Amino acid sequence: MTPERAHQGQSGDVLPDSTHVHSIIWGSEIPFRNPNFIGRVEELQALRAQLTSGSPAVIRQPPSAVYGVGGVGKTELAAEYAHRYARDYDVVWWVRADQEDSIRASLVVLGRELGLAEVSPELRDYSFRVVLAALSGGKPYEHWLLVFDDVTRRGMIGRYMPRGSGHVIITSRISEWRQELRTEGIELKEFPLVEAVQFLRKRVPELGYGRADGSEDISEAEEAHRQQQAEALAKTLGSLPLAVEHAASYLAQTSTPVAEYIADFERNAHELLARHADMYSTSVAVATTWNLSRATLTPDAEALFELLSFFSAEPISEEVLVQPARLADIPAGLQKVLTSRTELKRAERELARFSLVKIDGVRNIVQLHRVVQMVTRGRIETEDPDAATVLRNTVHTLLAASDPGSPEKEQNDPIYERSYHHLVPSAALESDNPLLRNLIINQVRRLHLRGGYQESLSLGEAALRIWERRHPADDIQNLALAVEVGVAMRAAGRVEEAFDLNKRTLDLLREHYGKSDETYLICANSYGQDLRLLGRYDDALAHDMSLLPAYEETFSPSQHRLLNLRNNIAIDLRCVGRYEEALRYDSENAAERTRYFGATDPQTMSSRFGVARDLRRLGRYEDALAEARELVRVMEARQEPRRFFRLEIQSGLSVALRRAGYYPEALAVAEDVYRRYLELAGDEHRATLVAAINLICDRRVTDDLAGAQELGEKTALTLEKVAGPGHPNTLAARANLAVVLRMRGNPAAAREVNEGVLDGFKRLYAYNHPSTLVVMTNLASDLAAIGAVQQARELGERTLAASRVVRGLAHPATLAIAANLVLDLRATHDDDAALTLQQETLAAYEELLTLEHPQARRAVQQGRVNVDIEPMSL
């Protein structure tokens, strides 16, 4: 670590710390160093010892928890440690940890500061895990410090703890950390009397150690008097650091005699305890010091302070507080500060002089200490409920007015972040304000659009439970929120729950608003996606086609919702095996999206990806491969993080490579995709399982039969649990596994599996679906392998006739059936028919794929050609 380095803040200015050299990455949330910090020598030494006592062999030094009552100085201690030892760390990062969503958001920002390419605000659930993995692996930096400030739930924090050579500090009011962290932690108590006195004498001129101008020393009698007064004040305040800070600021600003302050404090504290017998001593101290400061504040500053107490303890952006153009009604007492930035700044500075708030001019935010906020809001709610209602409603009005109204646009994310962390603490979920409810709906939508599915569900499900109690079942905002929650559920893998919620919502919308209502149409489109994920492809197609006339009437031809429906219809057609029609829909959609959104827009790319899949299933392998390569090139040029859509495109490339005969290249891509899906979503997510089904085939064609069988068995069992034994993708996994079983010398087991899969497909489809024909093809090979050659021939003849109708004479899958039937014709002594069919088949292979394609070479060598099922990637 080089001693010359210095951290530069967002403004480009070196951070104000003349004593220590800062780290390479210094979090913007880290509190400024307190110039009045005093004492806490033993606690700082203990904290340092806990964090550095491990040997280099220790994989992970246990985190250190600093705990104690509110207002005791936990945050100040952690901040002092960060500043004091900054030179020992490459990265120092501060995480506000009172809400789990704040932790994730902060880690995502850290990932971007670390330069991790795979971190994106559009994929929040994945990105924070990438950051933890990078920290644990020491890449790009080994020496880091994370401070999780104000952890409110002990069991929550463990999943956000990186391993590795860095250090973690937790501040919390929770005291029992040994089981969670394997350490006793450090209990921070009130100031020792000597430190409280030292602090007061340093801050309050009347109590100072000498004359204000330093011209001469004070007398011994005066020194004793000042010491006595400081001790009396410290004892009165209970040596609580937060109360001591407030009192010192007040006395310094007002020059009030200490004795007078003590008398006023005791009188106010007595009145508080008389009214609130259940107040904690810390709350009394804080409330009393605030009450004394209140008499000195201007009306504007006092009104602002009371308003701020009804936000959360998170930083509050000035852009939320001052929105005169968007506010129709502001309480009279707040008119001045909420309509003028100048007046707001004046009131903020007045509050800061009394240490009632902290201001960050760089980030343009103001923040109350959480204890001050809690005590102030509690007192107002108890003493003046009507005033509390007005203040809470004003906060809700400000939050609602901050809504930019377009959650789909990424450029609006910073605006939405300003209000997001205030919604739950400010009781916004209980509000009936329709504009605020719209903000909540938009936040839920924004979060799932950015890949923050758990955050979206956390907010959305909580709001939905409250709204369903407060509003009628047919309330349109309830139903609009339910639609967004359903989307997040589906994306998070909770498909059956999403289906049930969307069905209930759809029924209510149909009954009360009709089929032409926009919310109904949006919900209906989402419901169609549920049907597909459940494997009900015919139902999904019929449902989506029934929506098309209303969509065309309601939305313009270029409107993204109409194009989304047409995209879904293309998927439905592909799922039921109508590939030519799917290609027509996808091609038209790609052209329309290119015209309105551009050639590389994600919506256009989605349609082009559909075209590539259609071409592949039509047997146009080289055309499909060319399109797949181009899609990957565009995604790399855009430097898109490897989230779901990019992985799906790469998965499509691996399948296209396999179909075109490039087996080693296909395997390399497929293994990488599968590994990334595991990291991104876990082994039970449907996207991971789709990638696994394809990987079974890639391992098989590259002769890793043991690996293919192991993955096939695992995937089939997981899909049975996640999607059900009769789901098309479950059947596809078992069908691909059956090929591996036969190739490993167990054709009887392969036959049994394929017969079960064939029965499953016949229950799903009352027609010759391409997947059904694949199973029939491989089952014929199973029969031949166990010596039932006549049965194999008969099944092969039926399959070939059906495939020629369904897929055409020259489709590679049709040629595979024919190549295998040649062998069965010879085995049943029909040599003339075998020779004729062989010549036709090889000629078709030569024209379609060339005889250098692995499947064509297999046919030339008179070996059996295996075929597989590509799962429906939705």
C-alpha cells in the first residue's frame, strides 16, 4: 500500500483529513470525521484488536459488533475507526443497514466502484452476490473495511458478510452477537464522567480550560467552578453522548448559563416523565435537550425539524423537500422552507448549529440521528396527533410529488432512489393518497425491471396486504399493484403463486372493468406468461390470440405493450411446434422494433433472438448460428452485464453451435452459461434448469457420458420438484437423459424412460408435436438396441411419415429418423428399401448440412443418429 495515495471525493476535492492518507475507494456515505471526537480510547483499542488479532491463515476474521443503546455513539466510534485506520485499507465502505434493501443497494454501488463488469443496478439480486464474492476473493482489493451501521435484525446480516482478508464492523442496538458472529462484540456505554466533562469543557466556552482569547490562565477557583459545573451537567445528561452533543451545541450557540440550562433540563425532564412514564432514560435525555433547543429556533427551522422526523432516518434529499412546481397544497408553517431552496438551506444550517441534523452539501442531503427522529416523532404523535397527521401527510405528498412517472426508464432510477427508503418508515404503505400509491406501484415495477425481485416482492407484498385490508377488492390501484407483484413472483421463480395471484386479479378486472381496460390487458398478458411457464402451451396460445384484437384497438402499432403481446404469441407458436408462423411474428416484430427503438435496443434484440430460435427449430442451422453470433457480438459491444437476457442469448449460441456440428465450442459456452446461471439464480431456478437440459446434450456429444448422466438425473429430479413431473421441460430433461443411458450400455432403462416420456407428451398434445417425434425417434433406437428390430422398424416408419408432414422432408430431424430407419430396414432384411432410403437421405444431408456434419458422418458410417429436445426457454 503506497503512502502517497489520497482519496478524491465525488467533487474531485481531497477529503478533509490532514492526519491520515485515505483509501483507494472511500464510500460517500462515511460520516465526516468529527473534530470534537473525544475519549473512547479503550473501545477503539478493543475494536482494533478484535479486527486484527487473527493470523494470516485465518480465512475470515470474525466481524466485530459495536452495540449499545441509542445515542451512545456507536456510529461515531465506527466512523472514527474508519478515518483513523484508513491507510490500512484499500476500500472503506459504509452500509446503512437498518433496512435489508438498503444493504443490497449499497453493495451494488460498491460493485460499480470496484469496477466489477457483472454488477448492474438492473440486476440487483445477482449483483450484490457478485460483490460479496469479489471481496471474499480479494479481487480487485484484498484489504477492505465494511461498516454495517445500525443493524436492526440479527439473523438478517449473515448473508451479506463477505469472507476473505477484509474487516467488518457492525453497529447495532442488539446485544447478543456471539452465536451470530463468534465474538462477544464491544458494548459501548455512556461516556465515562471524565470524558463527558472533557467534551463539554472543550465545546462550551463558559466551561473552557482558559479564557476565550487565550490571553491568560483562569484562577484556580474559576477552574474548580467550571469543572464542578461540567460534572453537574454531565451527570444531569446521564453522560449520554448524543444528549451531551446537543447540550454543548445549545450552550455554545446561546451562551445560556449552565446552571440555568440544568434547571430547565430537570424541569422539562420531569414533565416528560410525568406524561410518558414508559420513556427510556436515553429518550428522556434526547427529548429534553431537543425541547430546550426548540425555544431558540426560528419557526421555520422548528417546522422543518418536525417535518424531517416523519421521514425515515435515511438521508433526505433536498430534491424531495423542495418541489414548488409540483405541490398544490403545503401547510402554512412549511410554505417558506418547502418552496425556496434558500430558505430551506437557512433552516437546515440553523438546525445543524444545534447538532439537531447533519448536512452533506456534496450529496445535497440532510439527516437526523435515528434516536432524535424517533423521540421527536413520538412526542408529536402523543402530544398533538392532529399535527402529526398533517406532518405525515406532508411527507407523503412530497414523496408522491417526486415520482417521475416512468419506472421503465433507467435514467429515472436516481430519482426513485430518493424516495424508496422512506416509504415503509414513513407509513406510506398505509396512506390512501392515490398519487403516493402510484409511486409505490411504480417502485415495485421499477425494482423487478432492474432485477431486484426480492426487493420488489418485499415492498409489493407488504403494500398489497395492507391495501387489501384498507380498500375494496375491486380497487383499481390494488389490482394494478397485484399485477406488478405477480410479475416479480414469476421472475423470482414463484410461478404457481404468480399464476394464482394473476388469475384472481384478472377475474376481478374482467368483472369490474371489462376486457378493454388497460390494466386488465396488462394483467392478461402476464397471465399468458404464467400459462407458458406452467407448460400449458396450447392454452397460452389461445389466450394470447384472444387478446390481440383488444390490444390492437387499445395500443398503437408501435406501442411496446402491443409488441410485447405479439412477441409472446411468437413464443406460444414456437412452444406448440408451429415454427413457420412463429418466424413470421418474430420477423415482423423485429422489423417494427428496429424502426421505433433501434437495432440494438433490448426489445429489438429479444425479437431477433426469437428469429434465431425459429430458424434453429426449422432446421436452418447455419442461418440460426449466424444470427446467434451477431446477437452475442452486439451484447458484447454494449458491454451488457451477464444477467438473464445476455445469458439466454449465450445459451442460444451454444445450442446453435451444437446444431451446426461445432461440439467442443458448444460445450465450452454451455458450461460457462450453466455456471453463471447457478451463481445468478441458484440450482432450482427455471432458467438454470433450462441451461442444464441443454448442457446434458453438449456433454453427451463430446463423450462426457458420466457427466451427462449425473447432470441429467439431477436436473430431472429438480424439475419434477420445481415444475412437476408432467411439465414439458421435465419430460425434455428425461428424454435427453434416456439417450445417455442407452449410450452407456443400458438400453432397457432408456426404453423405460422414453416410454414414460412419450406417454407424458401424448397427454399434453393431441397431435404430433416435434418433441413427441424426438422421443419416438430415440425410442426406436432403444428397441433396436435390445433386439426388437421389427418394433423399431414399425415405430421408425410411423415417425418418419409424421415428421415429413410436421417438419418437412429435408429437416435434419427428419433425416435422422430416415438414417436410423435404414438400419432397421436392413435388420429386417428389406435391403432394397434400405438402399433407396439411404441414397435419398445422404443426398439430402449433403445438400442441407454437407456430409462433414457429425450427424451426416454418422449416417454415412451407418451408425444410429441421436436427436434431442431443446427445452422451451421462456
